[in-house]
Amino acid sequence: MDDGLRAELTAMFEADTVAVTAFYTQADDHRERFAATGIVPATPWPFGLLEWSPIESAPPLVRRVVEVVHANTARLRRIVADHGWPGRSFAGEDGADAAWLVLQHASSGVPTLGTPENLAFCRSCIPLLARAVRAGDARPRQLAATVDSLRQADRLPPVYAVLSADYHIEDGRPVFRRHVALADIDRERSRIGLPPLASDIHRRQQGNPLHPAGPTPAEPWPER
């Protein structure tokens, strides 16, 4: 394991967390000023606030999120070019989780974060993540979330249905935004080591959805 890289990735994660936490906490303070710009955001509040243009005129908390995401993505791109995907064998469990969080923000549906360049980088990481999952070096849910985020950006139905935005629960059943074949979803989930969709639905009904970037008793790291 590369302790230096692990420390760098976790520092990137911490910078991201600080910026995003401040953004969520203070976004509503800027709602009126944002409305006065006349910008019609492509994403719902508060994410639409990150679409402020020109970015130089945006509040500091907006500029900070955009700057951190782009700086982290640029650094992750160099890490991947030099070492491949930084899985847990190379970067430790917390470093691997931090790398995935950076990637997920780069695949955001917010245009200022999920730029064409960033989305192209995320797509290039899919086969690397898939290989890491097979080796037990990345969480299956992280691969699934990245694939489904990119599908969402392309306005396509999900492959794994791990994103909360893909469907809502109505009368105990999932109602999808786009047509899907549930049997296909469960087959694809099984191929990468995810439980059936019904288990996610049950957890969402209990108010306890699984997050891709952290360990849970229900879905620990895969065995290697």
C-alpha cells in the first residue's frame, strides 16, 4: 500500500467534504440573489446554485465547490494515468473510497462539475473500476453508481438502479423515471456482486439507503 497516496486521497476527500458541507449549509442564503441572475438551472435546488455564471461572480462557497471538484478530478486523472485505479490494495480502504467520491462528483449532472472532459474521464474509469471490483479492490456499489450516473447524464435508464434519483417508492414498489426491465437490473447487479433490487427497496422503505462510499454491516468490503 502507498501510504503517501492514501494520505493524499483522504486529504482530497476532506477538502471536498468541507466545501460541500458549507455549500449545503449556506445555499439558501443565496437563493434570492441567484434568482435575480435569471439563470434557469438544469438541476434542482440547491445543485442549481452551482451553475452560477460567470463563475467569477458567484458566492465564495459556490466557487469553492467548483474549484475543489475540478482540482481533485485533475489530480485523480494523473493518479489513474500513473497507477491505474487506486483500489484498496494500493490506497487503503479509506483512500479507495475517497478516490471514488472524487470520481462521482466529476460525473455529476451539474454542468459546471460534470463537464464533457470530466464525463469522458469518468467513462474511461469504468473498465478500471470493473477490474478492481473483480479483484475485491473496489466496492461493487461504487462501480454501479458511476455507471448509473453516466447513464443518467445521457438520459438513459439505469443498469443497476442504485441511485435514489432513478426511482421512488409507491405502494411498496419502485416507480422508475424511465422504462426498465427489473429482471435485467437484478441480473446485472448479480454479475458484480450486488444484492437484488428488492433489498435496496426494503432499505429505502426503512429510511436507510446504502451509500456507495462507506462501509456498512449490510454490505461490507468484498472478499478478495
